[in-house]
Amino acid sequence: MNVENLKLEFVKIYGEGEIAGYFSPGRVNLIGEHTDYNGGYVFPCALSFGTYCLVRKTNNPMFRFASLNVKNREELSLDELTTPLKKGNWVNYPLGTIAQFVKQGYELSSGADLLFYGNVPNGAGLSSSASLEISTAVAINDVFNFQLSQVELVKMGQKAEHEFAGVNCGIMDQFASGMGDIDHAIFLNCDTLDYELVPIKLDGVKIVIGNTNSPHSLSSGKYNERVAECHAAVEELKPYKFINQLADISYDEFRALENKIENETVRRRAHHVVSEIERTVKAVDALKSGNLEYFGELMNASHDSLRDDYEVTGNELDTMVEEARKIDGVIGSRMTGGGFGGSTVSLVKDDAVDSFIENVGKNYETRTGIKPGFYVAEIGKGGHKVF
Ligand code: GLA
């Protein structure tokens, strides 16, 4: 669906008049998983697919929401903008974002008509929801001329996810969607929000995303359970070293104190987080010094830790990663995103990409009965105005 067609669709639904268009991407995380809500490092990049938001301010006090992906439409009055709709309704994502403007005292002087179109595969763990939130935030900020910074918009997207989707997520997805840049990954400190855009120049190597087509569902409660386990670990470590979050303890300090954590599961969860933060720092260094082999080893170790300590992989992700690692020319392979289904990310040498897609696809399907999808990632630009 190109931009001209999107405009035509908008006119079909809402009639003739001025339209502004915005786009915000999905993301793939290269390493640093389940570290963001622990104040740790992440290393995601924005993708070239994402969500378009077309918008027109109106003269009536209503917000109308339509999508080209989902049939359901909503029409809400200005005083209904801070109340979540029924769980599972897609409008909760843009609505939850608009609610943040209202809650922060930014006055919406009129209503608006909004049309969304997304090309991030749903449930693939590539942040379709963050791209929906950030495209909304960027659009509302611009058409109502609120002049908020992009980072403020990113924070609003995260709040929408907490309050309107019930997922206590960290900031990685919304940050990548809002702040990403072409051919760069974002090395982000999720505690301070200091970040560095690191050029991704992979000579002769591609980033290949493998969608297991086994939908991940963050609201399933497992995600929030992990967040709670990390908080429990912090509480148990506190009497021995005062920390506010797991990022405040180094790997060596953690190893010396880990036996203070009584519950074995909680101990393993914390072990994943603390080791993953360390791996992320090492991986960025490796990439900067051109040591892709080591970067790949760290990706592999990240997956194994998410599988064994954090237990967020599951059969489909593990199978795809196992099959990927059998292919000559694969430098590293891991799950990406929240887990429990969704996608893998692999670094694959150019001349191995075709056989990767063919063989991983075939073997994965034989073993799981599910047909996967593959995309060679193009690193795109964070949320922006298109027209
Ligand atoms: C989901 C969340 C992110 C992050 C990842 C795991 O994508 O939305 O905040 O926690 O899982 O790294």
C-alpha cells in the first residue's frame, strides 16, 4: 500500500480535505533482552516497516479511529479519551497515547479523524504496538502543534502500553520506534536514556529476521511475571548491596551475592538480566571494533540465557535458532523481543542467506508444523512526518 493509496482510503472513509501523514517503524533488537525494565542496556534498530497514521483535525469534538488492517472502528468524544476500551481492542494503543496528552494538560482544541495502516507482521515480536503508539504520538504532537520532544513522545507511548494494554514494558520498543535512524542501531541506557547511534556497517553480512508465526502475547501475564521476579530479586539483594534495580549490580558482585536470593527461579531470572547487560556492552564494543564473530557468540549466549535462565523462548523460537545455527555462514542467532513466540534475529553471511531461508524454513516447518516467514532487515528511520 503506497502513500497515494493510503490518502485515497482516507478520503473514502472521512471525505475530501487536507490530510497529514506520519510513519513510525517496528524494531528488531540485536541484543540486550529483558534488560530495559531493569535499567540496563539494549541495542535495537528501527525497521523499514511500521505503521502509518493519517490524520485530519475536524470541527467537531470527536476522535474517529479507523484501520486498514482491522475492521473495528471507534468514535469517541473528547471526554472519553482517557478511558481504556475493552481489552483486546486495537484502538487502545492510539487512544492510550492520546490519553497521555490529555493527562499532561495538553488541550485538544478539536477532534480528529485518524486512519492507520501497518505493515509490521502482527504478533511477530517486532513492536507493531510501539509503532502504532509512536505514529499516533508524532501525529498528534504535530497537528496540534504541542512541540513536545521526540523522547517525551516515546515516554507517552510506553505509558499507553502500561495503562491501556496492561503490559509493564520497558522503554526499548517505543524508543527504537521514535529515535531510530537509517543504518544505525541504538545503544541505549534505559536508566538514564542516554544513547548512542552506532553505525551498522556489516560488510558481507545481513540481519535476517525469522518469524516463527507462533504469536507472542505479552499481555498473557508472563511478561509482567518476569518484571515482578526481577523486582523480587532486587528486594532480596538490597540488604547486602543497596540497589534500586538489577542494572545497579555488576556481574561479579551478583555472583558473590546470588546465594542470598532464596528462590531458585528468581535467582536465575536475575542471573539472566545481569549477564545480559554485560553481554550487551561487550557486543557493542565487538561491533565497533569489527569483531562480528564475537558479536555472534554473544548473540548465541543471549538466546541460551533467555532459554535456560529466563525461560521466555519456547519450542518454536528454540527450534528456529537451533536450525539457524546448523547453517554454514550463520554468525549468531537468537530470539528477539519479548519472547514466548515471535521472531528470531540472525547474522548471516551474504552468500548463505538463500540457503538459510530455504533450509531453516524447511526444517522448522517439518519440526513444528508451522510455516515461518523471513525478512532481510532494512534499518529505517524513527517516527516522522511523511507528508
Ligand atoms: C518487549 C517489551 C520491551 C522489552 C522486550 C524484552 O518487547 O515491550 O520493553 O522488555 O520485550 O527485551
